[in-house]
Amino acid sequence: MSRRRGALTAFVALIVLSGAVIALRFWSRQAYPPNHREIIDQEHLPNKRELFDQALQAGKNCDQWSYILAEVAKAQATAGYYEDALATARLVNEFQDQLFASVLQLKAETDIEGAKKMLSKLPSGQIAARAIREVALEEARHGDLDGALRTSGGQFADELKVALGEAQLTAGDLEAALITVNKVQTAGEADNLLYGIARELIKRGKAVQAREIASRITDPQIKTSAIPSPLEKALAENDLNEAANLAREMPPQERCDFLLEVSAKLIKAGRQVEAGEILTEVTAEAQKISDEADRAGVLGRVAVLQIDSGLPAAALEFLKGLPANLTVKAELLGSPIVVPVGAVCDVAWAYARKRKFKEAYDLAVPDDCAEGVAIEQYKSGDFQGALGGIKHRPNPSDQSSSLASLAEVSAKNGDIRNAIRFAELVSVPGAYENGEGYLAPALREIGRAWAKSGMVKEAYSWARSRATAYQRAMALLGIAEAI
């Protein structure tokens, strides 16, 4: 009797236990999305190549597939999977010639012969032309001009010669660069190379030869700047008093530009009083600049240097009287002012760098300014303040874009927690496509940063649980790039 009772008890216990297991499994299915649960239970994580393929497969299933596949192809090429990249590029239906060129250029940087073999696998005609050019240019940079000309079929010969000359000059082989530049036949094609050669000759004390080379430059502006002026020489040698005196002999715009450069060097050297005096001088000189937009730009730069160096931003006062077509109405510490759009952002960001966020936001009335201020506020450790600065932007799409930017900045700083917090807020009601186009690239940066931190399994689980194929593709792509 007791044996039968014991068996019955064991049978009932087994039924209860089985029911509990079934209930637990049912609960786990509800608690986690299928992909998330699958990864939590999975010991083996995909390798880099498999992750690229998963991003590719996810990308095929969304409206943005052509863009995603192009990004996957470029990432595969950067990682050294050139054949995979070429296969992915063949699936793309936009700007295919540029994509083939990008893949083949990366291949050519380390394997010229391999890149030339891959050229034969491309479609003939215009689609392959850009890739042929990139491989030929890289071949020239590697020192084989004859091979480059064969690869290109003799096309853009002077461009290949310039590429070779620039590589020689970078390597310090001035004599070889001089021989190569003499082979260039098209007028103006070698202006930048001639400029570089003239500058190198000056460094080596060969001023006469440098002037002869500079005389061959066709672009007047490049020709003038090829030989350093006394002012440029004084700046290079940190003879700032001489530089300031030489700058004062120039027309108003140039005078202000060079005096601002002198001021910046003085500030860097800790000579704040002298810098302040020159900035006051530039503020007065700016009034002589006839073009009001140029004048506004100078005054904005003065104000930024004043703020950065801890001086009173006196130049702001002179921004108030500028005409409306150059300006936007703003408020500084409660007082209405009118300031130029280009300058106001620079000044607002200068205040933000000094953690003077009230002044920064007062100036950040143009929507484009607020994002930069919010990023500085986040960097200062004020998540809520940064969020509040973005939420005051009137356009939902602008809010969405800025929140995505904050997510990317956070991820690059290794702050995954706040990166995800910002990312979850990107889908602002009323934003274009609900912010999807802004969010997905931010998720790529989060995936990359999270995987780089060593938490690949957590990043992978998070990526696979994203709500849309676009989001999953970009998050997986970021992880693949990192590992």
C-alpha cells in the first residue's frame, strides 16, 4: 500500500514539475523577443564574416536596402573581404560605379595585382571605368607609372603622373618628383604638385629654384602662396610682434584675418593681455570691411576667441547692428539682439565649451546651433539638460536628428547606457519616417562601440532584437566592423 502511495506521489510531482517547465518556457517566450531569447541560450556567436552576411540579409528586407548593401560592401572591403564586397556591390542598383571603385581602391592599396584581376570580373563599359581609374592611380602611387598606364589603357596619363609625383614628394624623394612633374603636359594639371615642390625647395634653402618652379603654376592664387611671404614666415617662427606689424600693412579683411591668427597664437602662449588688445583692434578694424557678411564673420571669430580665452565678449555688441538679411533675432541674457546666423552658432558653441549653457542657448535660436550646445552639455555630464535643449527645437525631424547625433557621440565616448537612452528617444512623433533614417546609423555606432568594449554577446543580442530590418541591419553591421 505504501509503495503504491509513493508511486502516486512521484507521478503527481512529475506532472507538477512538467507543468512548471512548460509555464516557464511560455513565460520566457513572452518576456523576450524570439531572436533575443535565441542568442541568450546560444554559446556560439557568429564570426565577423557571418555578421556581415546577417547584416546583408536583414538589409535585403527593408526599403533602404540599396543604401544598406552599399554600406555593407564598403565595410566588407575595409575588413579585407574583397570578393564578398564585390558580390554585395553587384546587388546594389544606385551609384554602382562608385561602389566598385571604392572596393577596388581598397584592394589596390595592399594588392595591386589582385585588384587588377578583380577588374576583369566587373561589368564592361562605364560602370567599370571609375574602378579602373582608381586602380591605375594606386598603381602610380606605388611607383609603377608604366603599369598604371597599361591598366588605364593610356587614359588620364597626366593625372597618373601627378599621383606618382605626389607620392614621391611625400616619400621625400624631391629629385624624382622634379623629374616626374616635367613629364606632365596639360597646363594646370600639376599646379598642386608644383606648389608642394616649391615649398619643399624653400625648406631646403633653395629659394631661387623654388621661385622658378612656382613661376610654372597657372593658378594665380596657388602661385602667390607657393613662396612664403614675410608675414607667413614670421608666424611660422612665432615672431608675433613682427607678424602683427606686417599684418597692419594689409587691406582690412586680410589685416583682420592675420591679426586673428596672431591673437590665437598669443592666447596659446598665455599672453592674454596682448591678445585682448589685438582683439579690440580687430573689432575696430572690422568696421572698415565693406562686405557686411565678411564683417559679421570677423566679429564672430573675435567673440569666439574672447570667450575661449576668458575675456569679455565685447565684439557681440558690434553684431547687433547688422542688417536683417544677414542676421537672426536672438536673446542674450534676456536682452534682445540681432546677430548673423553664421557667427551666432560659433559664439553659442564657444559659450557651451565654457559650460555657460544659459548664454549658449540664449544665442542658439537658429535651430542648427542647439545640437552643438546640447552635445557640449552632455559631455559636461548633464544628460537631462542636453535632452531639454533638443526638445525645445520646434521641428520634430530636427529633434530626431539631434537625438541620434547625441546617441552617436555617447557611443563614441564609450557611454553605451546613455547612447541607448538617447537612441530610444529618436522616434519623435511627427519626424520624417518617424526618425528611422536618423536612428539606424546611430545604432550602427552603438553596436560598434558596444562590441569594441568586449561585450559582443550583449551587443549581438540587442542588435537582433531591434524592431525593424533596417535597424537590425545597421546594428549588426556596427558589431561586424568592431570585432
